[in-house]
Amino acid sequence: MVSQLRVIGRRLTRHRSTRLTSEGIQFLLFTVAVGVAAINTGNNLFYLLLAMMLSIVLMSGLVAEHCLRRLEFHRHLPDLLFANEPATATLVVKNAKSKSSSFSIRLFDVVDGQDIDRGLSVRQLLPGTSQLLSYPLMATTRGCLKFEGVRVVTSFPFGLFLKKAYYPVPGSTTVCPQIRPLADDLLEDPAAAGHEHHVHRRGPGNDLYNLRLYHSGDDSRNIHWVTTARTSKLMVRETETEQQRRAKIYLATEAPFEQAALFEEAVIFTASLIAHVADRGYQLSLTVGDYRSLLGEGDDHIMGLMKALAVCQRHNGGASITGNEASAEMDVEPGALILIRASDRAEGPENPTFLFDMAVLAEASHVV
């Protein structure tokens, strides 16, 4: 019965709640003392003072409630966050009242039923106006970060009551694993073993790809003077990229419960490895759980891989997957295969598969 009453109480106070401040408790005690004195003495001045104090209590509650009414919110979140890296979020608050202002309101983010103080406050919000508030946002764990709403708090006008109002303002964003700098010597072998092939497209190289008109900002060293003299137009040459390397990354999600921390380290290491290898111009593909990507490059492709790592889950399994099994599952074009796993119960695969075992890496420093 008691637990049911508590649940009902939480539901009733979810959107509106009021509690006394320390000043409010002192004021009410003083009001009671004045009332007792008025009854015992029959002095009209005490009755007048008691009436004034009771009116202050009533007016404090009504004005505070009016400040919290008819507010509108709109939240702007980054599309993608990285764990332990600060980002900026914004919250727009609008006073939808036509005649009265809202004063001295504080705003809290509501995440998983908890009020999180972002240090947001508005001293005065005039009728029909809005205000944009920016605040730093930093997540500590990967996954989907969901916001339930906004809690508005005020103690206006006399600080006797702390009134709270809840506004549902849902929002969500994806938190990618933390990116750590990796030691260069850790990646020498995989970096050298990527499958190289000739690609007929524009890029750094020596072979001629195309001739075109000179544009502002082009390097003057690329001007093709023979064609320029023949056509009387300033022409520049574009070269063809010579080689491109490919790497396929497989993150094994099978790990026992006692290796949950190692699995999270494996996810962080995989994200760091993707960022590190992508900076070297590799085409990358990733297989993790049910997610399988094609070979690709560019910021959009890398962000897609990071999102997959952000939501991947560990599964209780037997022995960790081997390199040969990973190669069979990844039906893509040839390239270096990089296998990352948390468990160390399987035998290491043979080249050209490169095994990074987090149970071993955890004992050595692999961060610059």
C-alpha cells in the first residue's frame, strides 16, 4: 500500500511540485508565532500583521505558478557526439504568455528521470519573446543519449517556495566511442599490408588524368604550358591517383560477462584504429555484430562506422572468433583483415589477418 501511494505521489508531482525553502520554513514559523500572539492578546495590530503575512504566502505561490505556465521549449543537439569530448547543445525557451513575464527561472535537463543542472537560468522573459541558451554537453559512455524533457524551477518572488514544472521535450543523439591516439609502431604491419590497386580517378600521383582551365587558387606549378601556348588559354593538369589501400576491420562481440570491461576497451580501440587508418587514405569496411559495411571512405562513411560502434552490444559466447572465420564472413574484395576481440581463448590467425587481442593490449601501453 505504501509503495502504491508513493507511485501515485510521483505521478501527481511529476509535472508540478512545490517545496518550502529554508527561508520559507522560517517565515511560516514566524507567521504561526504571530497568529498565536494575536489570539492570546487580541491585539488588532497582530491580526493585521498575520493577515499581511498570510497574503504574502498566498501571493508567493500564485506568482511562482504563473511564472512557470505557458513556456515552450525547443532543443538542438549535435547529430553525433564522442565520449569524453565536449560539444555544444542549445535550448530555446519561449514565453507564450501574451501579457505577463516570467522571472528568475532555472532550467534542468531531465535524463533517465534525473534532473541535470546545466547552469541555465533566465532572469526575465518578456511576453511573446524567446531566448537561446547554449551549454556544454559531454557524455562519458557510448550509446544513445536520450533526453526526456526540461524541468523549470523558480523561487520568485520572495524565495519562500521552490516550485517546479516539467515540460516533455524529447531528444536524442548518438555517442560514439572515445577516440584515443595510437602509437605508430602498433600499426606498422597492418598499415603496410593493405591491398593496393590502381584507381582511375583524380588524386595525388604522376600520371596525367585530365586537362582543364585554370581556376583561382590552383597551384601554378600544375600549369600545362604546352597546351596553354597552343590554345592561348591558361590550362592546368590533373594527376591520377596511383594506389589505394584497403582494410577490413572485424570486431568480435562474443565475450563473457567478466570481460565486459575488455570489450569496451576493444570498442574504443576499434574506433581509434578506424580514425587512425582513415587519416592514411584507406578504404575501410567494418563488421560488428549484425552490422556489415561495404568498403568506403570519406567523412560520411567513417561516421557511419562510428555510429555502428556506438550501439554495438556484447554477447555472451563461447570461444572468440578466429581470423579464418572472420575472413569467410566478410564477403568483400581483398585487403588487410584486422581482427579485434576481447577474449584470448582462440588461437591467433595467420597472415594477412592481424589480430589485436585486448586481453594482451590491456597489459601494454598502446596510447601515445
